[in-house]
Amino acid sequence: MAKKVVASVQKKGAKDYTKVIKMVKSEKSGAYTFREEVLQKDKVNDFLKS
């Protein structure tokens, strides 16, 4: 029987965080890489601007 994973993930304050994925171009090779981070919602714009 399968466990309910959703109930264990929802903790107090978990809705204040979001996963952000940013595409970054390498200056050496010119290839694109993806940078992922889990941040608080109010710090997302700062991460994307940097």
C-alpha cells in the first residue's frame, strides 16, 4: 500500500518557499546550464537579477 507523501511534505511555513530555476550561459564554452535553488518567496527577484 502506498504512503501519502503529500501530508509529510506540508509543514508549517513550507508555503513561504519556492523552487527557482535560472538559465546561465557559460563564458568559456557558451553552453547554457541551469541553476536551481529553493528560496523564500521574497528573495526570488534578487536571485533572478544576480
